[in-house]
Amino acid sequence: MNYIVQKFGGTSLGTAERMRSVAAIVQKSIKDNRVILVLSAMSSYVKS
């Protein structure tokens, strides 16, 4: 089994719809791999 790293930035997690898209990508990846996720803060929670 291979290890893969997936990074998703703040805009990828900014809405519920986008979070579901990320979840679908991760679910496909975990079938054949060990997945390490790197997640940034959700775009709506980042302060300038």
C-alpha cells in the first residue's frame, strides 16, 4: 500500500459543497492508498 499526501487550501474548504468535493476525492484515494491530509483553514475563517 502506498502513502500519498493530499493538500487542500482554504478555498477548497470554503463552502459545504466544496468540502463534499474534497471528501469525494479523499474517498477515492483511500481505496488503494494510505492518505495523509494537509488542510488549511476554511477561507471564511481566515483573518487578514
